[in-house]
Amino acid sequence: MPFKKIPVPVPPGAKWCHSCQQAKPHQAFGVDRSTKDGRRYCCDACGVTKVRQRHVRNVEFARLSSVLYK
């Protein structure tokens, strides 16, 4: 899998968030032991946003399923 090119140089002690396209400090990323640097690929704020969007989609799907399959 090819690496994604980051459009701007990232300063030392920071990491590029692939979701919001910004350089943020390492502390803004959660722990992920499976990655090379030990941090997640997207920052915590973007991770929370993704989880909330997924929850809304799941609730909507459950509501529609209960209506359609009664």
C-alpha cells in the first residue's frame, strides 16, 4: 500500500491528521500499538466525530428497519 503524501512539512513533535488535514501535537492522537509510531492515524476530535456520525447512521437504519420489517 503506497504512503499518502502530506502536503505540508510537519514539525517535530507533531503528526498529520489524515481526516482533518492538519498537523497536530502527538498528544492529540490516541494510542494504537499496531501503527509504526504507536498513535492513531486521525486525531481524537476527528475520531469522536466519526463515531457520532456512525451512531446517527445506525440509529436511522434501525428506525427504518423496524418500520419496513414489521
